[in-house]
Amino acid sequence: MHPQCLQDFGGDRFATHFASDIGRAILAYLVEHPHAQDTSEGVRQWWLGQRGIACNPDALRPALDELVRSGLLVVIHASDARVHYRLNTARKDEIAAMLAR
């Protein structure tokens, strides 16, 4: 369930390495729900859980970190000091096109 996955954006300047299929599932959820925002636990329970994907936090963390480094996810530091993740909406169309491949 966790193979290394490489997506190349048609040879242009973007190349994103997903830590696993988990990264792709997160992006697919966010393209369908572009205003969603949640903590890593919420991502695990709701975003992935709704897709029938069970993963432990050790598998989720590298995927989230890579998506943030790639600029596909944005980190929000909430007032309660918890970290929330959301789609970088400026790249939604690019992400949707990549997922369609």
C-alpha cells in the first residue's frame, strides 16, 4: 500500500515525490473538497478514512511533510497550537490534472 510514487508534471519544472499512495489519496480528497482543513489526526480519520484507507501516523507524517514541501498543501498554525493542513488552492487545477493522469 505504500510504494514510492513519482508524478512528473509533463516535463515542466514541477516534479513531486509522494511518500506513498497516501499523498495521492490526500490530494484526491482535497480536489473534491477544496475548502477542507484539518489536523493530521483529522486527515487520517476523515480524509483517508472516507476513502477506506487506514494508515498509522508513522505512514501519514512523511506524506504530509512531502506535500507541504512540494507546495501542494499549506500549513496553518491554529490558536490552540495545533497544525492544520489545507490545499494550496492556487495549485488546485494543476493537482487535478496530475491526478487525472
